[in-house]
Amino acid sequence: MIRQNAQAPLDPAADAALLLRRIGFGTLALALPIASMVSRRAAVVLTPIGVVLLIISALIEDPGRLVGALKRTFLSLPALILTGLVGWAMLSLVWSPFTSSASEKAGNLLLAAVLGFSGIAALPERMRAANLNLAALGTGIAGIFALALIVVAALRHAEAEAGSVERGISVVLIMAWPALAWLLSRDRGLSALGLALVVGLLALTRFEDGEAVAMICGAVAFGAVSANRDIAARIVATIIAGLMLVAPILPFLLIPIVSRFPENTGDFAQSLAVWADVVSREPIQLITGHGLDTVLRGRLTGSLPPTTPTTLLFETWYELGIVGAAAASTCLYFAIRAAGRMPVALAAGGIAAFTTAFALSALGFATLQPWWLMTLTTVVLLFGAIARGQYRTDRPIAPLSLKPAGGGRPKAGNHSGTAD
């Protein structure tokens, strides 16, 4: 009898697709956090490269599936709202006094949105664990590398953090959430604890820019979602979306409170005063906004005071008005609620990442800078990939005894059936 050959036929195209996907995902999960320690523009360069490799892999494997996934992604409610927000930002170029710089900023927003949608659509239905392990590996190596750089700089009595190291630490902190979510979803508690310790030590070195406070907010959200996913997700989504909507009245609420604190809050009080003055002096502009990139350029040209707040809450209302603020608020609400519907570990990590990123932006950290937009796009892709790696099924429990119920042939020497 001729035996059938059990080996599957070779498929060079499928092997090439798998290789490109592994390289592309490795670029995002492994190379990006490590390269951010030595290059200030690592995220701007590596994120598009990684997404393009994922798209090429999907085109080689199944072009029809990629096209269908793109349609479903772009036609989803959060995607339509985000598309409307980007479209409104590009329309604001018409009345922006700084058209050139605003066009660059609008292009960065559009590129980040396109890369995010295309990358999610290019991901396979099932991601291999070998690829997803790169997320924890890259974040862990980059975190240890950052700690080593800080310790060496401290021993040499030099600047502990400068240039690319500062950005690299920021990248590690925000990318730690998908890495922790992956480790916890695979029941790797010790590895997750080790990564959390490294990230916690890094966060303690970043109090000045508010990253430590933002990570604490993310940790609180992580614990709340782990305790009660549905209620915590609803509360976090409502708080974040609500803060975006009621931002114009925040300075009027905070000024009486801040005035009671010591004088070391003078800069913050001045920022709130400028914020309140802008709202009171130009209420009509709250509808359409002044146009994209007018806050930064206004401070540089002197049309706005140097103490003008740089928080995302103020910039969104000042530049895009109520239309942009409402679109951003709605998009954040639905995105956080969607993250809350993932498995518990992923939901906790996803909402913690949203909370951390929003807290950083609200505190004035890297608002809509290209490298920060690309980093957030990578984080979204990592969570999308991890969600597609949760396809394990429980194996059936083997019976304790494989002996047939009856009529089995007795073993030799077995006299259990003899009479007493």
C-alpha cells in the first residue's frame, strides 16, 4: 500500500508573506522602542515602514481579504467620526493664518489615521504568539537600556536624560501597556511584574513633564477595569469625553481653587487666566476655532501670551472649535468603550493606555507632534494584533481511566473474579 505524503506542499508566496509580517511587526514592537533611545525620529521613520510591510504581506497572502477589511474598518463608527475630525482639521486651513505650518500638521494627522486604519486591516485573523512576544521583549529591553543610560549619566554627574533618551522613555512608558496586557493574557505574571517594575522606575524619573502622573492615572484605570470592566470602562470614557466637551469652562472652575494654593502655582494660574480671557473675549470663535496650529505659532509670533496653555484641551477648542471638540470627544468615547469590550487583560491595558495618553496630552506633553502621533498609532496596532492573538481554546480534560466500561480482557494473573 502506498503511503500518503503528509508534508504540505511548499508555498513560497505564503512563506514570504509570513516573513514580511514578522519583520513588519518586529519593526513596530521590537525595533521602535529600542531605536527611540538613540534617535529622536525613530517613530516617524519606523512606524510607516512597519505598516507598509504588513500591508505588503496582506496583499501577497490574500488581496481580497485586505480590501474587505479596509472597507469594514473605514466604515466603522469610530473611523467615520475620526475621518470627520481629520476632515474638519484640514478644512480649518482655510481660515488658519499659518497655512504652511498648519498644512504640515494636518498632513501628519491624516498620515497617522491612514496608517492606523491600514495597519489594522492588514493584520491577519490570527496573530502568532511568537510575533506578539516581541512586544514585551522590545519594551523590556528598551526599558532596561533606558535605566542603564540614566544610571551611567548619574555616575558621571552628567545630564541624566537628553534628546532622544527623553523621547525613548516616553515611548517605552506608553508601549508598556500593550506589552503588559499581552503578558497577563498569557498568564505570565512574573514577566509582567518584572516589566511593571522597570516601567515604574522609569516613570519615577519623569515627574517634570507629567509622565509619572499620567502613568499613575493609567495604573488607576487599569486596576478599576480589572475589578469591574463594564462600569470602569463607562466611567473612564465619560470622564475623558466630558473633559473634552466642557474644556472652555474649566478655567473658570479652577481659578478659584488654584488661587488658594501657594505661590509656586503662579505659572499654572497665569495659564488659566489666559485661557479664561480667550474664552470671554472671543466666544464666537469657539464655534469654528481659529484654525489648525494657531496656538503654537501664536505664542512664537507674539499674538498669544507666552503663558498660553499648551494642553490638548485648550488647543482643540482654540484651533478647531466646538465642531472639532465634539468630534474628538465622541471618537474618544466610542474608542474607549470598544476597548472595554475586549478580554479583561486587554481591556484593562487598552483603557490604561487611553488614560495615560489623554493625561499626557491634557498636561501639555507632546500634543500632536509627529513622533507622538506615530507612537500612538503603533500602540493601537499592537493592541489590535494582541486582540487577534487571543484565540486559544481550552483542551478537553482527559478521562481519569481509559479502561473500557465492560468486557475488557483481564490481565494475566488477575484473580479478582474468583469466589471468596
